[in-house]
Amino acid sequence: MNKQPRQRIVLKVGSALIAPDRQGCSSRYLLAIAQFIVRCRAKGIQTILVSSGSIAAGAHRFPLKPGSEANSPEAQVVLKKAMAAAGQTEMMATWDKFFDFPTAQILLTHGDLRDRERYLSIRETVFTLLDHDILPILNENDTVTTDALKVGDNDNLSAMVAAAADADTLVICSDIDGLYNKNPHLHSDAELLPEVNKIDATIYAMAGGSHSDVGTGGMRTKIEAAEKASSHGIDTYIVNGFKEESFNALLSGRNPGTLFRASETPLQERMHWLTHTVRAQGEVIVTSDEEMDSAKDCAELSSNEVLEVKGNFAAGDTILLCSDDGTRLAKARSNYSSRLLSFIAEQEDPELADSFTDSLGGIVSEKDIALLCKTPQLEK
Ligand SMILES: Nc1ncnc2c1ncn2[C@@H]1O[C@H](COP(=O)(O)OP(=O)(O)O)[C@@H](O)[C@H]1O
Ligand SMILES: N[C@@H](CCC(=O)OP(=O)(O)O)C(=O)O
């Protein structure tokens, strides 16, 4: 489905705004946010909500029983999943009562987003809901997800949703005015950055973690989200969701927080998905003198140039191509499993190795390669 010639906003609302004291959902801050959604829609701006808060909203249903074992990390995870299940319905009911139009719930995990078919299916569902003036409300499906399958924070999730939905703006509503040059909860002289045009290691170095009982990720995950969104041509705002003025400012075209400008050379949808949504299942190390400046160069990779195969991956999984000096060259879908590729790469006779790839095809295909601009391994 093609991008429609209209504005589309993804609004991400953090837990602190939904269930600030973990005593169920509170309408205290949501009214201004709901009004913003209503006013966006009245202006013809399509709106999608990514709402955190199921765990914080459900927490009050699980008072700690005397002598219970709920303090071990494993028990905490189990408890949070149950809180999310109980809190999600309460959270949806709370949003629903603000609107005189229908809402729809979409719960997903990273496992859904990294699978191309499921990703496209989510995309089409969102477009269909928007076409019918229904407000999509998304959250991670915390109850079913596992470490391997989760996105883990709704900042990154909102950026993946914004890219999937071809949005032009992502608004992250937080408990603070925007990105400061250092954590303002620790440094009284911290200064707010109104605009960020380039996200690099200096910007990441400004970000600390969360200080609240309910937030996940702090500023770091918001910058990651802004980086993902920007490279898909999406402007990202971090604003203070506690302040009604933030929403008035946005509606009148002013920036109330920090604006991360969209890249002027955005990635095309499929390349963006490969770069920012899919996670690599393994690595293929190639000699650093290899020319890897284009997708065509990568697609011409031969098994003789493979130095090492790391991790366990199946044919069709995504891998990182790295050079032996640690530079990340590209992300690509592998046409080989890790076992088969290792077997071929270990052949001492280059002609024999070539004969395998001649009959089985290239290690990666040109259409499934996203170049990574030669980023160092530990950039962030
Ligand atoms: N450089 C920074 N600028 C602003 N906030 C920061 C910074 N570094 C760390 N933080 C913390 O990030 C918090 C916001 O993230 P988080 O607690 O995850 O909330 P949310 O629920 O909105 O996602 C701030 O309240 C602050 O404590
Ligand atoms: N999916 C979780 C929220 C995770 C999250 O990122 O929370 P937050 O930092 O408050 O946006 C929930 O619904 O409780």
C-alpha cells in the first residue's frame, strides 16, 4: 500500500502518563492527550497511538502476599506478564472512554515485526483501520513475549510502527521536556536541546536511564527511536506529556520539546525494515580488503572471502556482514544456513568451494542487502 498524500502522526505515550502511581489508570494527563488526538483528526491528520502502561495499570491487581516469593527476578517477570494482561484491558477501556470514534487494539512482539509477512500484514491492518477512521492503539504483547522475541521498550516500538505506517511525524510523550545535554535529574545545570539534526555518539552520550518506577529505557531508547524514525524520513519530537501546552504548541506548528529532524535522504521501506527492524541472527566475517561499497559488491561475496561464520542461522535469516577489523558492512538475508556456509567456507580447495556456490547461488542476494555505511562494531 502506498503512502497517502496526507499527514500521519504516531503518538507514543509513556507509562508515567497512564498510570503514574501504579494504582490503575488515571485520566489526569490523558485528557489533554486525547484532546490532541481528536484535534489532529479534525485537521485531517491520521493518528496512531502507541500506548505503554499495561504493566503499571495492572500492578494494583497484584498486591504482594505476605511471605510470597515474588522478589526473585524470574518471579518478577512472571508477575509483570500477568500485570500486563490485567492492565491492558483497563488501559484500552480508559482510552476508549475519551473518544466518540472506535479504537482498535494491536498487540505485537519483535517476532511479528521481524517476520516480513507478518510485518506487511500489520502494515495493511493499520492502513485499513485508518481508512475506516478507527484509531489504532498499539502496545508490545508483554504477556506472550520472551527475551528473544521482544522489542523491550515502546520508544523503539513506536519508531518501528511509525516506519511501518509510513508516518511523517513521531511524537514521544515523556515525563520531561525533551532531551537535555545531560540528565537533568542528576545535573541542575542541564540544558534542553530544542533541535538535533544529526544523531551520533555525542548525542547518545547525553542520554541516561529512567529514574521513574514505571518508565523503561530512559532517554537512550528515545534517541534510538529518533534515529530509526529519522532515517525513514520521519520527524521525531520528544515532548512533556504532563503539560497541556506541549500539545497546543504542536498543533500550532511550534516545537515544545526536542525535534530530531528527518533525514533528507531517507531509506526506502524495505531497506529501512532490514536496517532498523530486523535483528541479525549471526555474523559473517570477511577479509577487510574486500570491496563492499555497494549491494552489488556484497552480492558478489564468494565463500573464499569468508573468514568466519558466527552464530546459528537458517537460510532466510538476517546476518551481519562484518570485516575482520570489526567494521559492520551490511545487513542481509542469508541464502545459506550457518552450518552449510561454514562447511563451504572451510573447504581448502577454492574450486570445490566455488562449485557449491555456483550450483546453490550467491551467499546473499542484491535485493536483500542494506549497507551500513561501514559503522564500527561498538559505535553506541
Ligand atoms: N539527557 C537526558 N535528558 C532528559 N532526560 C533524561 C536524560 N538522561 C536520562 N533522562 C531520564 O529519562 C527519563 C524519561 O524516560 P522514561 O523514564 O523511560 O520515561 P517514559 O515513560 O516517558 O518512557 C527522564 O525523566 C530522565 O530521568
Ligand atoms: N509495554 C509496556 C511498556 C514498556 C515501555 O517502554 O514503557 P515506557 O517507558 O513507559 O514507555 C507496558 O505496556 O507496560
